[in-house]
Amino acid sequence: MNARLSNALLHLAGPRVGNEVRKLVRELKRLAGVVRVVPSTKVPRLLSINYDPRMVQARAIVQYARRGWTGTRLV
């Protein structure tokens, strides 16, 4: 695979329940073009996302995460 991946940090200001965060991680991983989603171990409610910008834009990832989350933003 010779694709160039981009990185994004997503801050979740909404619900703080661990199950909801894990659910969002699973849902984001299913998006076409998203390669990896990892919650930060040091900063609560921060997700590190690796994605293929040829398949999905960062804006689309943020919009998807905002469905059901208040205050989601790209960092």
C-alpha cells in the first residue's frame, strides 16, 4: 500500500461515558477511508484518527462524530 495518510485529533466535549466513546471509535473505524482510531491514554476525550484524504475529508469525520455528540471539534 503506497497511500499517504493524514492524521487528525478529534476532541469530544460531550458525553463522558466510556461505552459511548468506544461505540464512536467503532463507528468511525467503519467509515470508508478511516484507517485507525485510537483514544488518547493521556488526554480524556481526545481521539487520534489516521485516514486516507483521497477517500474521506476531515470535515466529514467531524460531521459524522457530531451526530449525537455535543461540541466535537477538530484540534
